[in-house]
Amino acid sequence: MTIRVVLADDQALLRSAFRVLVDSEPDMEVVAEASDGAGAVDAVREQGADVVLMDIRMPGTDGLAATRAISADPSLSEVRVVILTTFEVDDYVAQALRAGASGFIGKGAEPEELLTAIRTAAKGDPPLSPAATKGLIASFLAQDGPRPAPDSADEEAPRDGGSVPPRPVDVLTSREREVLTLIGGGLSNDEIAERLAVSPLTVKTHVNRTMSKLGARDRAQLVVAAYENGLVRPGSG
């Protein structure tokens, strides 16, 4: 199957370089280019893309708004957005992750790294190793700090006597929450299976159920959820 790629960047020279690289591969092709976020969203809808290489800072509709639009469209649920970044600690990139981006790739990455990122994202995995994704997300989320841990004593009961709004992770079973914590800690499925003494297939089932319950598009979103819900904290693990 050929991976259909959309390039979204306001620098024409950079798009041209990426196009030459991607089109040189037998298993992928560039189906459209866009110089802003609005054009990227239109291209994805018209061309049925699998992966979008998305710059954040573009004139008009930026990459953040475009990522949100793609993630919010049920008909584009299989589309994966990979953020083009210099890996600076940038709240826009953190927001893009929360909005549904699958991960990051540096604009200065080696050609093989970029191609691997596209193939990995197309499979629904973060286009970085679990440990690298963990480190980047931890750095970004540390700017605002994670939410209090789910068992935080100061949130056991509301002061006004009403019910406590359920946290996203409250819909998970204890084993699913355990798996989510380990994903946030940067462990792969095989490593989680070894840690929990279960089969990788069992772990995959837990991961898929957790993604479904939390509305996560891919594994990168589970890492975000683990940090935002206080299951994993910056610097832990």
C-alpha cells in the first residue's frame, strides 16, 4: 500500500526538498502541498491522505488550527499529523499534541529519519521511540504542570457537597490504568508485557481499549493523557 503524504509548510524550497525525498520511495508519494493550514485541511479532505507533515507557524491558518480541524473530523480519523519542529520547548507544539498530532520530526532530521517517521505514523505509532516521545511531551507539559494525581486527597470530595466531575482515566479498569502509566513512562508493548507478565497481544488489547475509552487517536495521545492526569510526572521513570 502506498502512503499518501501531504506537505504543509510555508517555505516552498523546503516543501520541494521533502517532495523529492518522499517521491523517491516506492511505498509513498506526495499527493498535495499546502502553504498554510487551511490548504492542508482541504488537501487532506480532497486527496485522502494518510500522513500530513505539518509546520506549526504558517500565515493565515496555522498548523495548530489545522491539526485541530483534522482531528475533529470523524471522516479523517485515520489521518496522522506529524509536526515539523526544531524541538524547541514550544507551547504550540504541546497544544498540537493535545489536539491530535501523532508526534514530531525535526526539520533538520536525516532523510532516513523523516522517511521512517512517515512510515511509523502511517501505522498509528508515534514517529519517535517511546522514550523519546515521553521526554519531549514531558518537557512541553511541564510548562503548565500535569493535573493532580487521580487519588489526590484534596479532590476526594467537593466542598459544596456535589459530585466530583469524573476524570478521563476514571473510565479505565485498574489494569488499563496500569498500562497507561507504563506507556507514559516510555515503555513499548513488549516491555509492558514483560513487566506485567502477560503476552504482547494482551497488552495490545489493553492499549486499544484504552485508546477507545479515552478517545485517543494513537499512542502519543496516551502519553499525553498519562501526563495530564498525573499518572506520570516530568522527571519520573
